[in-house]
Amino acid sequence: MKKIGYTTGVFDLFHIGHLNVLKRARLECDYLIVGVTSDELSMSAKNKKPVIPFQERMEIVEAIKFVDEVVPQVNYDKLEAWNNLRFDRMFVGDDWKGTDKWNQIENEFAEFGVEILYFPYTSHTSSTILREVLSKI
């Protein structure tokens, strides 16, 4: 049976950490769906407007060979995403592992047979680090 995977991100200032997550996710499923966070959601959640416009970020992620489908992420309701996409596995950064929010999400998804896999966060590079470096130029 085909395993469908799902992960999300802003994917601003695309870097090796983003690529590693997508590559690793694709190894854990047969079909990978990636939700790209809208500018509005990024602003409301992180108070950061992405440097790269939403449509361009969608195109960049779509061009990655490990990605089978790209969808907009306009809210953080993972259950709504599952209702629309019916994935079997969701991939999340391990910086969320053990938090109250993700423990609750794990319990909710266990009822539907959805597995949550946590991947290591790439600490040496991030869009935040890149943004800081660029602001000094």
C-alpha cells in the first residue's frame, strides 16, 4: 500500500536544511505532499514577512525532485490538512518533539493511524541565520 507523507514549512531563503528535510521525508514515504506556509500565516504566527514571495516559494519547492505535490498552508490545523489530503505520515522538526501541542497532535492522529516522525533540526543553517547575515550586508 502506498504511504503518503506530509510536511510543511515556510521554505523562505531555501537552504540545505530545507533540502535535507524533504529528502529525508521522501525516504519515509512513497508520495510526498508539502504544505508551503502563506505570507499571511507566517506574519500572523512569526511576525515575519518572508523575503521570497509565496508564489515563488511554492514554485521552488515544487521543483525539488523529492516532492510530489505542493499545497498552500493557510492555517496550522493539521486535522483539516489530513481531512483534505489523507496522509499516512507527517514529518516535523524534532524541536517540537515532546511539546504539549505535539503530544496532543500525536494522540489525535494515532486514532487515524497517522504516524508522526520527527527529524533533526539543521542547527548550522536556518532562514533566520541567513536573514541576519543578509541584513548586515
